[in-house]
Amino acid sequence: MADPATGAVDIETVRLLRRASEALIVVLGLAISYVAYRAYRRHRSRPMLFVAAGFVLTLFVPGVLAGVLFFLLDVPAPVVNGVNQISEIAGLGLILYGLWTPRRE
């Protein structure tokens, strides 16, 4: 916890907060991805499939990768951030493609 004299926070508290925030990101990403996938299944709209896959890559995968790489395998943070950015860029590209693609009926 925080040192009362200096107000500094120890490294274990920071790690615990980071794990909690990563878990929250994974849960929210999974929920948003599930809602988008259900919308795809309901309407059978191919652009919605790209949007749902984009949400998975943008919101869910980086949290899982960060948890596995950073906390379990102790990979350095810059490497984890680089891998996460690749997933986020691919996901945002899929979302953009899904929103840009004309809907076929």
C-alpha cells in the first residue's frame, strides 16, 4: 500500500491495480463482442460480422494477451504493448471495413 511518510505506492499495489484493470477490459471487451456477434446472428449481415470480429481484436484480445504475456510469461512491457497494438490496429481496420462496406440484401 502507500507509504504514509512519502505517499509512495509500492510495486505490488501497482501490479494488483494493473491486473484488475486488465480483467475489467477483458470482461467489457467480451460483453461488447458478444452483443455485436448476436447482432450479426440476428441480421445475418456480413458487415456486422466484420464489426464483431473487430471488437474482439480491439477490446478482448489485447487484454488476454497482456494477461498472458505480461503476468504469466513476464514478457517486457514494450513487447506486450507492441503485440497489443498490432491486434488493436487489425481490429479497428475490421470495424472500419464493416462500417464502410455496403450492406447487401
